[in-house]
Amino acid sequence: MVETLLNALNVRVIGTGQTYLVLSHGFGTDQSAWNRILPYFLSQYKVILYDLVCAGSVNPDYFDFLRYTCLDAYADDLVNILDGLGVESCCFVGHSVSAMIGILAAVRRPELFEKLVLIGASPRFLNDEGYHGGFEEGDIEKVFVAMKENYEAWVCGFAPLAIGADVPVAVQEFSRTLFNMRPDISLFVSQTVFSSDLRDILGLVKAPCWIIQTAKDASVPTSVAAYLRDNLGGRNQVVMLNVEGHMPHLSAPVLLAQHLNRAISSPIGMF
């Protein structure tokens, strides 16, 4: 069972260090999203890479529409991967939805996670009373309609918006992995993500969290980073990157790698 999961999700362990570092990608990408980041960490860590089951690099037959109706199933996959590899403790870096997957896993198995680094994270994308997630329900419904009617056109519009900055190579790379996803799976996962609300469990996270947020992100307002800092249960710190976009690992990898290195290696309050 575990061996099947490791193979299905293309799990890799690379690097020559002693400490485990997990890199978990967000919606619309796969583990290749970390390619520009990896060289900065291979000499210091054993880096664990894997693909979310919804990624276009995974056989779509593994995607169970009944099982993956909530993010808990993705957290199960993460924990099972770590157990299957015999990992007793790691530093976890999660982008976007994977940041929330890491939070769920850390609540379930706190001993596994020494630190969490959350990039472009949001516990809830929809606005609520007293909470600004960035989207109204009507906005999200328009996205779903666009995905259903013409997935290719939606990708061509969404990829530049997500990247934000004028980095054509990053737009091209994100578009490639979005096109690799089967459209029905992409829509289903989007609906799952946008219906998620993890605000009630944030206080249960006791591991220190570094919250990395760009100054202008079309998907996550900067106020969400402050909300996470104030509501996660451990010692937390926000690092604001003076760049645009939801995907700094694609659009500003050198800058992100510098901050990731400091976040992973430094105590809270030391940078």
C-alpha cells in the first residue's frame, strides 16, 4: 500500500544533508515547480519531493473523486509518505493549498513537523464577516464556469494573473503544468480548495511557522498572512517579499531561496 503510494505520487528523496526538508507544491503545478529552488538546498538537506494526487504528472486513475472531497485526504497522503520513508522529523515547505495540507498534517502528527514554512497560504479564500479572504462567492462561480466552458482559454488567462510579475518563462511553465491536469480533476480540486475553511484548526498548530507572502498576490491578500500569524498556535513570523504574484518559486526563485534558507535555519525573530 505505502509502496504503491510512493510510486504513484512520484516520491523522490535527493540531497546529501542529514535533515529532511519536504517541498510540497500547490494547485496547478507538480514537483518540477521547485526546480529553480532545489540547487540551494541539496548540499544541506535530504529533500523530499512528491506530486499531489491531482497533479498532471500523476496517473489520473489514482484520483478518487469520493476520497479527495476535502484536504484531509491530501494530509493523509503526506503523513503516509513520511511514515513510508521512515521520517521521524522534518521541516515542511508548502505552497498555497499545500501549506494548508501541511497544517492539517501537523495537527494530526505534530511530532513529524519541526517547522512549517507557508508560502502564499490561505485558510479560507472566501470573504466572511470580519475576515477578508479576497473573493466573493460570485467571483468563484465565474471562475468555475470559465473552467467548464473553455479550459484552455481559462488557463491562458489565469496563468499570467497567478504569476503576476512580467516573467514569461514562469507563465509558460505554470501554463504547461496546468494543461497537464485533466480538466475535470482541475475543476474538482478548485472547488474543493475554494470551499475549504481551516480557520478553526489554526490554533492547534504548535510548530513554529514562517509565513512567506508576496506584496501583491491576486489570490491571497496580505491581510491573510497577518491573520495566520495571529491565529496559528505556535511562534509565528511573517516575511513579506517585495515582489508580485502567487508563485515566487517560479517568478523570483533566487529571492525566495534566500528567504527560505533563513526561515528553515533560523529561530523565530532572528531575521
